[in-house]
Amino acid sequence: MAAHPFDPLSLDEIDIARQVILDYHDGRLIDFREIYLREPPKEKVKRFLELEHSGRLEESAPRPPRLAKVQFDVIGPNKSFEFHESTVDIGKKEQIYHEIIDTAHHASLTVFEFRTLTEVCEQSSLFQAEIKKLKLPNGFEVIIEPWPYGGPDQDEENRRYFQGLCFAQDQSSGNPDSNFYAYPLPIIPVMDARKREIVRVDRLATGGKQDGLRDQTRSERAIDHCQPAEYAPEFLKDRLRTDLKPLNIVQPEGVSFKVTGHLVEWQKWRFRVGFNPREGATLHDVTYDGRPILYRLSISEMIVPYADPRPPFPRKQAFDFGDGGLGHCANNLTLGCDCLGEIAYFSTALLTHDGRGEISPNVVCLHEQDNGLIWKHTNWRTNRAVSARDRELVVQFIITLANYEYVFSYKFNLAGAISVEARATGIVSVVSIDAGKTSNYGTVVSTGALAQNHQHIFCLRLDPAVDGHNNTVVVEESHRAEIHPDTNPAGNLYHISRKPITISTHLDAAPHHNRTIKITNPSHMNRISSKPVAYKFVPPPTQLLLAHPDSIQAKRAQFAQHHVWVTKYRDDELYAGGRFTLQSQREVDGVADAAGRKDPVENEDLVVWSVFGLTHNPRVEDWPVMPYESLEVKLVPADFFAENPAIDVPVTKDERSRLAGRRGDGEGNGANGANGTNGTNGTNGEVDGGCYT
């Protein structure tokens, strides 16, 4: 069966693309970086989807070409590197596009370069000499955590650098999972990636509030004041709770969803799951009961800028999607741990060091979960309650980026809503601090470990198709009305303003006006309200990028300076921070440039970008592994349907629910609920009529 235009590349397709590039560059040394699906032009896909949705798609029908984006280095004499990007037509086995990337830009990092850094550090006499000066206790081993170099200073030479945050791991337990983050080392090695050489080792300031930005105050023995901080359960045997009873997710009749390849169908929802090494899981062709809502949904970018002004920390700013891509950092999810219940998994093909594909299993999980009541009403006259429970279908992937974990979930509910949730957990990034000192730049979470203040800023990309591809964004606000003897004599009136966005632009959240972003289709009117059909969301009023506008941190992350961007659609314009973020000094070809074109976006094929984030001023409770913090954007129908779309959800009662303490033996405390509010007086704690009667 032919692949769908949105399906990720197969192993065979990756091999074809690889061979095409090798043939075009016969005799030259090629270092492959990424090979993944380049989505076909939207106009071609739209024609294909029209046939598919109408049931007229035949196997012989023309299909959009299967295209592969290939990123690679051509290595010349004297180990010179040229970064290339090509597009290969898989069916024709031809290269149809080729670009040598300007040397002002750097290719994203690969996991193979991570390994190179650790190997070069081990062989570097410069680095080893600095380690010796730290006088580590016997039994400790140096751990190097690879990090992107960040934004270079304006006058810094444009070379491909790589840096490492350094820690020491206590080897006495023999357990490789012993927490090395508890022992931060006050040095950062910097590697010239082309020469594979440590060119310098930055010595870090370790002082506190009373010390200067560059003061070298560290003690002669760098980690003697640090304390262990373990999180693996084998280290915590005497501390683990023993009174937490099992809570199982049981679906006795199986799941309510159907998966066919990458196609998911569930409760009137229909969409396709994609995956690529830059954005992770992507959703395509999202429809409800046959009506289109979204052409594409993805997490476009995430940045983590740190707020410690001491050199070299102003460069500590990761573009977690653009700098290295996250495909190779995606967790291989484990049944019964990462997702509960009856689970379907999606695997993907990722690149090996020699440019061949290999399957990375279970990078995305799909499951249902209860979400409380979706609606309820009690008729107080008859004392009858009628209620229905919500259920969500969750598409989830998890990435580990050095110390941090991020859990991303696309969630569909029974009332036509789509939520996108980002959770941050893992271990806060710590640096060394002198014994007994505190800092303005973070929180001491353990003796000798300073967790620096920082932000996590995400950008969600919505490519809408609300009852069609031509949509208009309307900004809706609610404002107090002035008292007027004729129109508002009592002063209780408020006005609703609705302003269409006509030209590509940006705007910010305004909770004091209940600012709401409505993605409307002005060509389709709701027959009940006579308003255009729409989906809406309220931009989360989270703090935007705090770095000064003149700073390199801010110039290279313009997308993070506004909550909402509205741009006209262009093929391949997918990344909020631009195509190339590694070691950038400013944002190039990102969403700010797209908005700056001032394209018409009224009743056009447009894209909406939602920016939201966490300002993370660490607390001791974040140590040694932080409880998750989460944010969510919720897209809900607004005059899209003729009634509550969940009114047809069956009203059921869970016969397996029971009073606490009663386990089928007739015993238990009947005090709870003895007098039923929404039913008859309970016997032995039971209340009748809580769901329906």
C-alpha cells in the first residue's frame, strides 16, 4: 500500500535518499546529519485530501511526491566542511533541490557530536590539567554534559564550538545512576568541533551575593563541601512510602480508538500522527465528524535562557528544538510507566552515524484517560442529576535533554476541544557555589549546588483549516461600558469588541480584557447564532522573554517576545526561531520575519503561533528531581457546532466504584454520604441517583 503524504519516511526511503546523495557527490566524503520527510506542497496535498475525505481516492490516483530532506556535510581537503541541504524525490530517485548553506549558519548538533566532545576532553591535556587542579576526592569520576555553545559575542570568531558542563560522580556505590548533578565542577571546556580540539577551559565564578561577576573564589578542593542527592529507588529503600495502594487503569472491553498505520480514529476525531527529528510528534489533517479543523499541529520551538550574568553564562541559552533537534532525545516509552491503560505506540526511523535508518521504538504513545465530568445538571425540583464523564485521547511523547525532561501531550476530548500540554520535570541545571554562600542568580538547592534562574518558553504552531483553509483571526475582548442614562443606567453592561487581523502581526495576552483569539471561517455561518464558525483559545498570560531587548539572548529569540503571532502560510515555514538557531546572534527567517512581511491574512491560508512559558526561579523542592510544572493551551469550538457536541455521550454509572473501606465484604464506614444531597438518603453511606435515575 502506498505511503500517505504525511507518513514519516520508512527505512527503505531513507536508504534511497542516502544513496541519491552519495551518487550526486561521488568520490567525496559525506557526513550525514538528518534524513526525514519533507512534507509536500500544501496545494498538492489539499487535492489529495479532497479525494480521500470524499471516499474517491483510488490506489491509482496521483499522489503528492514523497520527498526527503537531507542535511549533510561535504568534507573536503584539509578537513574543510560544507553544510548542504537537499531534497530528494524518493519515487524518481532524484535530487530536486540543493543548497549549500551560508557559513554564517551552523547545522544542528547531533548525538554523535555529543560523544565526540567527551572523547576529546578525555584526550585533552589542557582539560585534564584543569581537572587536576580541582583536587577531586578518590573514587570520583568526571562527567561531561554536552551543551550547545549559545549565542557568541558580537566580536567573536564564527567557529563551530561545543561546550560541556562538568560534574563529578561518586563511584563508591558501583551504580552508574548515582546522581552526579550533586557535584558540579567550576569549569566548562570549549571544543572546536571542526578541529576536535579543546581550545580553552572557562573557569567559573563560584561566589555569592558579596562577590563580583568574575571573582575567582573557589576553594582549593572543589567538591568537598557538596552533599549526595540520590533519586534512584535503590538508594532510597528506607525512605520509600509503603502506604500508597495500587491505582489501576482498567478497560475491560478494550480501547475506543482505532489505529491504521499512522491514522487515528476516535469518537468522531480523525487525524494522522507524524514524527520528525526536529519537532517530535506532529499531527496532520485533524477533523471532527468529517469537518476539517487543523491542517497541521506541532510544537515549533522551545528555548531555555539562563539569567546568570557571570561569564560565560549569558551564552547559556538552549534552543532545544533548533539547536540539536529532539528526535534522538525522544524516550522509548515503557508500558505501565510513561502511559497507563491500554496503549498503542508509534515508532519512527532515525539516522545512524553512517546515514542509515534504524527504528527507534515507541517514541509516541496513544491512550485514553478519564477527565472528570464533561457536563452535569441537577433538576432541584425533582432531585434528579444527569451527568456524563469526559474522556481524553492523549498523544504523548517525552524527551530528555541532558538534565531536563519534557512531556508533550496533544489531548482530544469528547466536546470537540484540543489541548496541548507541556510539562517540565527532570533535574534543574546547577553550577558550583562556595560553601555557606547564597546568590542573586539562583537558589542553593544542595550544599555546593546553585540552581540558576531561567525560563522555559514554548511556541505552538497551529496551521488551521476551520471548515476550510481560508480563515480569519478575530481578536475578541470584553470591556466595561460607561454609565449612560439611556444605554447603561445601572452600570452593569459590558461590551464585546471583535477585531479581525488583516495584516500579519503579533499581539500579547490581555487577561484583564479576556482577550481571546478566534480562528474563524467567514464563509461558513453557524445556523443558530448567525456567527462565523470558529475555534478559539485564550493565550496563556505567562511571562515572556526577560532578557534585555539589546541582548544577544533576545535578538536570537524574537519569537519569545510576544504571545501570539499571525502569519500567512508558506510551505516549509515551520520554525518559530528560524531554520538555523545554533550559535545564532539573531533570529533569521523565524516568525518575526514572517510577520514583518505584512502579508494579508484576512480570509487567507494563515498560521497562528502561540507562545507560552515558565519563569523558573528554582526552589529547594525542585531537588533532586523536580515535580512537574505544566502549561496548557486549549483550542475549543466557538459556534462551530449547533449544540454541545458531547450531549450524545452516554450517561453511565461505574458499577466498580465503591465506598472507601468496602471491598466486597459488606464492611466499611458508611458515614460518608449518609445523607445524599443529589439522591435519596443513603444506606450504609451509599447515595442513589448520582449519575441518572
